[in-house]
Amino acid sequence: MHGNYQSKQEGPFSIEIVRIPYDIEREIHQAEIMGMPNVAAYALELREARYRGAPTK
């Protein structure tokens, strides 16, 4: 339970991370059409599921 709307009592706090499937190649194509800067790095992030700013191990 995540609490009740407009309740005076505090409810627990939680965060859920979920994966949502989507067409990665379509997203990259759309970014290219829109002229997104550094689209090659963005495409690599999407294809490999690794943030380019993350520290390397």
C-alpha cells in the first residue's frame, strides 16, 4: 500500500523501476530527424542500455 490520497497519516514511500518495451531503432531514427546533437552517443546508449556518463569498471 502506498498511502491514501489526502490522508492525514503518512504512508510508506517506495520507488519502482520498470522496463517498458519500445522500438529503439525508431527512437534513434526520430532523434536523427529532429537533429538531436550527439545522436551517435545517444544511439549507443539505447542499443547497449548503458549510460555514457556512467563510470567504467
